[in-house]
Amino acid sequence: MRKLSYALGMVAMTTGNQDRASRRLYVWAAATTALCALYAPTAGADEAMLGEIIVTAQKKAERLQSVPVTVSAFDKSFLDAAGVVSVDTLSRMTPNVYMSSFAPSKPQIYIRGVGSRQFDIGSEPSVGVFIDEVYVGRTHNIFNHMLDVERVEVLKGPQGTLYGRNTIGGAINIITAEPTQHLEAFAKAGGGNYDAYFAEAAVSGAVAPEKVSARLAARYTKRDGYLKNLATGGAALGEDQIVVRGKLKFDAAEQFSLTLSGEYNHDDAPGQQGKAEGPDIFLRSPVAPIVAPTPDRFSDYYNEDSTLERNLAQLSGKARWQNDNVSIVSVTGYRYSKLEEFGDIDATILDIIDQDISETSKQFTQELRIASENGGAYTFEDRMSWIIGGYYLHDSSDRSDTFILGPDSLPAFLYLLAGGTDTILNTLLLDSKTESYAFFGQVSVALTPALNFTAGLRYSHDKKHGIYSGLTNIPGTLLIFFPFEFDLRRTWSSVDPKFTLDYHFSDDAMAFITYSTGYKGGGFQWAVTDPLLAQRVFDPEEVRYYEAGLKTQWLNRRLTVNIAAFYNDYKDLQVQRIVATSTGGASGVITNAANSTIKGFELEVLARPLPELLLSFGYGYLDAQYDDYVFDEFIDYSDTRMVRSPKHTLNAAVDYTIPVRDSDEISVRADWSYSSSYFHEPGEAMIPAPQPQAREDGYHLVNLRASYASGAWRLTGYVNNVFDKAYRQALLAYPPIGDNPGQNIGYPARPRMYGLEIGWSLN
């Protein structure tokens, strides 16, 4: 009850002792309310009402403002107006969400302080990503440009009952546009600095009137990299992507529909390549003195350029049958992905060590659910709604990492000195299979016309099998101690309940309180070269979650104010620890070695004081700390801030449309976001001594857009990161461990980007 009282208290009262950043939001919210109050409802008030957003966060269509879940939803009109082309952009438009990446294939997603930066096939994500209800187990292409998207929903907090495993932090639903019976189409193209250009088009219409409809969409994007390699003349952090999607919808009968979807995605761009963080790139390595700082934040010296090639194919089918009483839905998905990546991982001009990655994944999922229909025979005169279902997943993945020791490395130098002639290759191989099934159910009962009680339960069972091996072509070259192979097997089960009370004061105001739990699957080690440590298996993470929320609309639905507060009791975090190796050295391994407490609150405001003017504001406060985290016998991270968890996040936007002659209009939009400081690595310090590289200072970002629309045509100009703010989107920091000298590699975020685009649409 203490934890739930905290959440309720945070919603019910302001925190007068917070710092200036948290106090500003109350001034802004009050000003917005006062501004809207100047405009009393008139005969034209409907034009100023905020549009209704329908979400499927609870596996059924509901009003966003009526769902007792904290959801940030972005429909197509918002995505177009804000120029959102990839999911990670949304992290700057909703509080307490962090999305970034080390490289195109290594995304990081954190919601309310819960996330992961493990990218290998032995680990699981902390935030579930779903595309048209199909779970995306391997997220290495999730930050690619979105194509023909209808809506994105960001569900905050564990979603264990209806979404299952690996949604311990939340879930992201990406819903693509459906085929239509009427003819509609759009096309747009544009270009910008760094030789950027893109083209996108879609068409939808009837194949057989009233029976079959189809939709086809495609996009091509290319942009030069902005991180220059002064040694080779190449550049990293660029884009070269093509994606194609086709959909067919069959309305075979009044009660039955079937939607089939196929997508192909190809990416051929520079791979992982960051920037050396000053002369201590190797910290205490003998080569550290020669790794000098580079002229600016967008240049570095690598002896080779990185490369990346990704291919993805996805097939899915959604069948729905319903009558007046129940609906039955089947969602089937198959995903195939292939990743090839090469990188100079020593981050120097010396030929020390390169990494060649090859990864293949095949995933099959099946969900079947039965739900009550409003007004049906099994709802007790609409006093109850329910859903039950089952879920199955099979993932088969294999990955090889070959580490190529160059002549500037000490092992290779000694080998060549002794007369060796071959290139030294050390390879780690993991063949992993995951099989998971689950059964779930949720029921909501109207205790009174205004008060509802919801109870849900999910049982999950995971079985993992992995074959982990290490090979070397030159014995005694140190990177891998000796050839090994292990057969690893483990099973886990979890029962995750959810209980919610929601009270509707009116059609425009509701409050809710929730208790739920979440579960993230366990896994196997990766890139651990000691044979004994490589056999260590880490167990699942678990969280107990408390939340209270208030959703309101005011002034004839021209003002929306939503508030939520939360408390997480987070157990068995999968974190890195330093342990002794079998040869007397030290190595980093993933273990369940940490517990944490996460608490905070959020405010989201949306206002339309005039039909032509839309204002938005968001604020998030996050207090995320490790309660227990012993890194090694000398370093204790307990009572320090968790990684990638800024205490304050804010965002605001102004969107104004000016009607001009006939049906033409001019639209201008300004977006602002702020993140307070946070740490890329735990403990608020690096090893062996505090390092400023671990901390990311707070920063502001501003984006501007302006467009002119005439009939079916629209011309748009944009500038992102207007003030060219310098910050890092990620940091790879390896402390010195045993004979490993350690590294600090930063990945600079995008500089100022600008361009023009022209679009045409037919509706």
C-alpha cells in the first residue's frame, strides 16, 4: 500500500520542492488553460475540438481517453505534421522515453528507466515492439524509416497480461495503413544536406468491389554519413534503405475478414563506427598516447571503414470472425532477418582488431484470442467484457563474431616475429533456439455505472537451447583461451497478474489505479571467451508495478490534461559484473546482480484554443536508482542513478495553420525538447577513476517545419536540430578488465539537418 500511496500522492499533489525545471511545467500548464479559457464555446466550437484517437492498447478499439492505461498515441496526421519518419524520433515527443542507437543495427529503447542495450541473440529486449500485432524479437532494424504508418502507440509500464514476455518496460505498437475500397494514393520526394534524398509512394483501392482490397507502398532513402573517417575519406552514420510492403484484405463474408501482409526491407549503409573519446581511448594501453583528439566532433581516424548489410522479410496474416456475441482473432507472423556487419572496433588508425558479424534469425509467432462483443449475450447486459487467448513463439537464430587481429596487436606482432604468416582469426559462435507459449485472460466488470474493476492473468513458459563455441586458427593468441563448445539448456515460467480500478467522473474525466507485474526472459552469455564463464546462464528479470493516473478533457474537449505517477520494484536486473577467469584474469559477464527502485510522474497537455492553433506540452520526472549492484570487489554501484534515465524530460510544440486564398493553407510548426543529464554507464563514474565521458549533459533540441498546401500538393521545408546542438546518441565504454585496456567510443548524434520535400495525395 505504501507504494500505491506514493503513486496516488504524486497525482494528487504538486511537488513544490522540485527544482526549477519541474516548477516551469505548472506555469506552462496554467498558461495553456488560461489561454483556452479565453475562448468560450461558440457555434463553431466543434472546429476547435481535439480529434478523437482510437487505440488498441487492450486488444480492442477504444477511445484513448477512456483506456485505463498510460498510452502516448500518434496518428497519421500528427506523424505527417511533425515530420516523424522513424520510431526513435517519438522519444522527444513523449516524456520518460529514451530511444537511441550505437549503430543502425543496435537500438536502445528505455521506457520509464527500464530498457536494455544487449543486442546479441543470447539476450532479450525489455520493451516489446509489435508491427501489426506481430512481435519483433530481433529489433536491429526497428529504427529504419517507417513506411505508410497509420498510428504508433507507446504503452508505458509492464504489459505482461495482454502482451507477454519482454514487455517489462512497456510496448510499442506500430500499426500500418490498411487497404481501402475507395481509391487513395500519395507520393512524396525530397532532398537535403549530406546529399540526402528520398522517395515514397503508396496506392490503395478495390480489387473486387466490396470483397477484396489491396495496398502497395514503397520508400527509398539515402544519405551520406556525417562522421568522417580522416584516414580513408569514408563516412559513417549514413543511410541507404529500401522498403516495400503489400497488403491484401478479403471481406469474404459479413462476419469474416482476412488481411495478408508482406514486407521486404534492405539496408546497405555504413555500420557501427563511433568517435574516440580523447587520448584515453585505450585508457591504460601503451598505444593511448598516440590516439590524439580529432579536429571536430564529426571526424575520427579508423584504418578501415565499417560496413553493414541487412535484409528482412516479414509475412503476416490476421483473420477475424465475429457475430453479435464474440469475436475470434488469429494473428500469424513469420520474420526472417539477415545481418552482415564489419567494423574496426579498436577505433584507432592502427590495425589492431576488427570484428566481422554474421547473424541470421527466423521467427514464427501465432496468437489466437476470443473476446466478448459489446451488447453480446456473454456481457451480462454490458456489465462485463472479457478476452482469453493463447500465444506461441519459435525463434531460431545463429550468430558468428570473428575477431581479426591485425599486425599492430601484441599477439599478432609476437606471432609474426616468430615467423607466422597467417591472419589470426578468433571466432565465437552461438546457435540459439527459443520456444515460448502462453495463456492469458482478462475480464472487466462494471461494479457501478462509473466504477470498473479489471483483473488479468498470464502464464508464460520459455524454453531456450543454445550451442556456444569458440574457435581460433592460431592457438595461444590469447583472445580465446582455447577452443570450446557447450550445449546450454534452460526453461523458465512466469505468472503475471494485473488488477485495475477505474472511475469515470464523466465522459471527459476518469481516474485509474493499477497493480501489475512484468517478466523479461533469461538468456546466454555472448562475447565471453573464458570457457567456464561462457556456461553461465542468467535468469529472467521481474518487476512489480504500481500506477495511478488521471485523464481529463476540458473546454468542450479543446484541452486535454493527463497525469500519471508510477512506482517500480525491479528485481534481478541483468547487468554486467566483473568476475575472475579460469586463468587468473578478469572478465565481464551478464548476471542477475542488481535490484532497483524507479518512481516518477508525467504530465501531458494538448490544447486547441483556435481551430488553426494546436499546442502540446509534456513533462516527465524520473527517479531511477540501483538499490543493490556490486560490480566487482572494488566497485559498488548501489544507490547510484540507473543508466539512460534523465531525471527531467520536457517537450512542447506549436502548430499553426493559416488559411489563404481558396483552399490553400500555410502551416508552420516548432518542436522543442529537453533532456536533463544522464549517464551512459552505471555508477555515475567510469573505471578506474571518474570520467566525464560517462555523463551526457542536459541539452535542448529545436525543430522547425513550414509547408504550403494547394489542393492535392504540399511543399515543405524543414530544419532539424536548428541550433546544431552537440550531444552523443550513445557511448560504448569498456573498463580495463585484466589485460584488456578498455575503451571509450562515443557516437555523435545528428547535426543540423535541413531539406525540402514535395508531396501529392489523392483521397
